[in-house]
Amino acid sequence: MIHFHDFHPALSDFQADILAGLKTEQKTIAPKYFYDARGSMLFDRICQLPEYYLTRTEIALLKQYGAHIADAIGPDTILFELGSGSSRKIRLLLDALRPSAYVPMDISKNHLFRSANALAKDYPWLEIHALCVDYAGAWNLPSGLNGKRRIAFFPGSSIGNLASEEAVALLKRIARLVGDDGGLLIGVDLVKDIGVLEAAYNDSQKVTEAFNKNLLVRVNREMNANFKIDRFEHRAFYNRDLDRIEMHLASELEQFIRVADELIHFNTGETIHTENSHKYSLAGFHRLALCAGFHPAKVWTDPDDLFSIHYLQTQGE
């Protein structure tokens, strides 16, 4: 059984956010806006690239340790997934955990609808409440999700997109969502060789470049802008001081861009900062979780220490 709840942010919010970000000293566009229909499809392609170790390593961990994860979490739960995307990883967890209900939460309505319907066909026993929502904003939860123990699933190291204070704030909100007897299963990318990290965001097929530049395509379409896509360069590099990959779009010349009814000036080399991807040590992420009211219960890593999956419990347990 599937229930679809559309809490998608209004277009006016998108427009306001884009204009505000382009007017700051360091121009920015929030990474949540990557995921229109084409952006979501491009990200699915990124996840299959040979350089992009994150997805295949996390999937391998879920396959290898699925039974251990289910034992740690326990039975009879409502499973929330933040940023569900194509729902590839959740199938492994559904098979192992068999929750009472599944609540995928994603900002891309069409992508969410297709994925939820595919899951409903393959898991006819599962009650699904699909929420089209910006999990970085206000959460509107439907009725009928009470009375069971709540577990959140946040895969893909998406927590790395946030600065530490933003990550703690989101983890606190997840802790409130799951309550005193709840838990969080979360994928976290680890600090590693810089060459491996930078290759993952500068793939040879240039899919990540297309994914990054699709932000400008979307702004052109939805805000009547006139970005010339070939006048911007994709840049992704590791910032050693902050332990993070940064993605930018750099203007190749001085230019003015019309966005809605405003003109935005770019100097040669000036960038739009589109994404951060913070990397953690195990101890560093545990410190972050403790600040948010979670305590570490279990952690699983691959033999090469590329990636980690943590099971955290609310401290009220």
C-alpha cells in the first residue's frame, strides 16, 4: 500500500534562494537544488562510475552486514529514509529489517513517485508513505505513523554536505523525529588519500561535470536566466584545512547574467560554490553525533577504510 504526500517547496522559495545565494560575496547555490529530474538521473549515473567508490562500498557493506544491522536495530519499526533517491540501497535494508512501514523523504517529486511505486510493486506487504519534502526545511509528517519504534536511514554520506554546525542541527532534528527509543543508520565517508577523493568528483566521463552544470540549466529554465553553460568550468578539489571536497562552477570570463529580473556580475575566475562533501574519521563523527544527542552503538567499515555505516541511538534509551 502506498500513500503519496506532496510537501514540495514552492517555486518562489527556489527563486528567492537562488537570487540570495548569487548576491553573496562567495556566490552559492545549495546542493539540494541539484535534484530536479535530470539532476537525479545524472546522480544515479555518478553512483555507477568506477571512480565513485562511495555508493558501491556502502552497498557492499549493507549486503555483508545486513543481518547484523537488523539485529542491532530490532523488529517492528517505522523506517524513515532521508533523501531516498532511486531507493537502491533501501531494498537491502527492507529485506533484512522488514519494517512495519517505510517513509521515503525526497525533494524530487517525480523521482520519488517512480521509486515509491516500484517499491510498492516489489514489496506488496509494505506500507509506504512517500513524502515529497525538503528535509533541510520544515517536516510535515502525515498521521498514522505513531505507535511504532522509529528508525531513520540517511545513506550516501549526505551528512557531509553540511558544515559541522548544520550537521549537528540536522542530527538533532532527526533525534526528535525518532524519539527517545529511536535510532539512526547513517553512511559516512571517511578521510582518505586525496587522489582517490578528487578522482571521485572529477570522473573521466565528465558525468559529475554535467551534474554540476545542470544547476545552471535548471536556473535558466525555471528563472528565465541566460547562463551560457560553456562559459563555466566545473571545479572539484580537496580542501585539506576543512577535510572536504568542494565543488564550484567558475566563470571563464567577465560577464553579466540575467536571473529573473536582475543582473548578476561575474569576474573572470569567480565561482559559484555548489557543494561541500566533508570527510570524517570514526572518532570525529562520533563526537559530532554525541553533540546532537545520539550515542554510537555500532559501526561497520570496509577493509580499505573508504566508508563507514554507523548505527546511532538516541541518548534517552
